Amino acid sequence: MVERLEKTEQGVRRARESWFSRVVHLFDRVTVAEGLWEELEELLILADVGVATTAKLLERVKHRVEGEGLREGPEIRTALKEEMVRMLRVDEPPRDVAQPIPLSPSGLTVILAVGVNGGGKTLSIAKLAHHFGQQGKRVVLAAADTFRAAAIDQLKILGQRVGVEVISQKPGADPGAVVFDSLEAAASRGGDVVIIDTAGRLHTKFNLMEELKKIKRVASRKDPQAPHEVLLVLDATTGQNGLAQARYFTEAVGVTGIFLAKLDGTAKGGIVLAICDELKIPILFIGTGEALDDLAPFEAQTFVEALFS
């Protein structure tokens, strides 16, 4: 718990020291004037919470202010924090914070990682492999982004750093064949987790999504339940543009969770609220730096406390 809070605070430091520090200090006043709501709305939008999500959040807080007779700044700040936590909790039933991606007690757990090129996908995959390796799990990485030789090489280098096996073929090979080989290899070696890296850009968006659907079908032939998780790696620094990306991938392959990469690189941490409110997809992990252990399982209460601390 302490380590998760420290990592989360590391990830939101820039956001906390910019827009959200101003949000916090709005409520230092003993009594709150009407002008506070306009200031709060502006700050939340500037922090990338988004217009629609900001409006919804403020409506909920105002409803509580009127219904509970809240008058003092600290009381209203507490209500704001509680409503933010409520907005961030989108998965029912809630996942285990210690293990957001549940692993199969018998057999392989297959994770399909998707996302656009340059969004931090390959490093995030390595972080996940390290995360599972720290728990004593045997991980195999599938280099199914065969359209870029650099992607295969990068995954191999990171795989060596983490100490996990990377299954690959030559650039231009069939990604589905790489996935099949990876699942076979993991099963024969007593593996616990297979994480599949995929292309983030083909000639058209249609081609990319069709390729991802094909990879998903190949995985399901080995296990009808596979992939057990479709993890979208989103670059937090892209802000609202990331929401459009998420919609495309969700429509194509049914994203079940989000790894929010590069959160430490943005002062606009409010994008987390927009993602949960508009997409209703749970954030499972956040990237908090460049090192392999710079990730934290996402937990709504911890995240909000880190922003307001």
C-alpha cells in the first residue's frame, strides 16, 4: 500500500504541482462564494478533465453541497474528492488492487497489448513482464509487431533486461504465426503469462484493426477464453486525443483495461477522470517513470489522495 502510494505520487507530481494544487487551494477559504464554481470548472478543463466530465463532476458536487448543507471550503473539497473517486471506479465487481489482471490458477493467462506506435506500449509490456516476474511467474513475450524490425529488436532488448523469453520471427512475418508459436512455447515450458505486442500503425486504420482481430482469433483457437485481457496502452501526454484512440481499439477488439503510460510526463492528470467517465474502461496500471519498476496498479482512492496531497 505504501509503495503504491509513493509510486502514484511520483506519477502525478507534475499534475499535482500545477493545476491540481490550484484546485486544492480554492477550498482554503472558510466560506465558498458563487465564483468558486467558475474557477473550479476552468481549472478542471485546463487539467484535461474535459468539458463533459467536468460538468458532470460539478453537478454531483453541487448536488451534495445543497443536499447536505455544506458551506465551508474543506467540506466541499472532501465532497469533490469523494465524487472523483466514485467517477474513477468503473469496474464492477471491483478488481483486486494488488493484482488488477487476475492470473489463471491453472494454464496460461494471455494478455493482448494494443495501442498506437510511440505511445509507450513496448516499455509498458516490459514493465508488466517485470511485475509478474517479481511475483515468481514465468512470462513469455510475443513479438507480433512484425511490421517494424525496430519493434522486434526493442522487445528483444527489453526481454533480456527483464529476463524473459521473447518469441519472434523475421520482419514481415505473419503476426498470427508469432502468436501461435508463443502460446505453444509458453505451454511447453510451463509458462504462466503470455503478453502479445502488436502493431500500432498499418497503412490504414481498417488494416490495423483487422490485423488485431485476426491475432485475437488465433489466440482463441488455443484457448476459447483467450485473450483473457485486452490491454490498451495509452500515452497520458496525448490528453483528449487518447479518448478517440481508445474508442477505435475498443470497437475493434473489446478493450478490457488500460495501462496509462507516461503519466509522470504530463501536468494534465485529469485525463484519468475523462477516460473512466467517458469510456467506462478501468485503468489497471499507470506508468510513473522510465525504469522497469516504474508502474503502479491503479486504485481510485490512492490516485485522488496523491493528487490532493
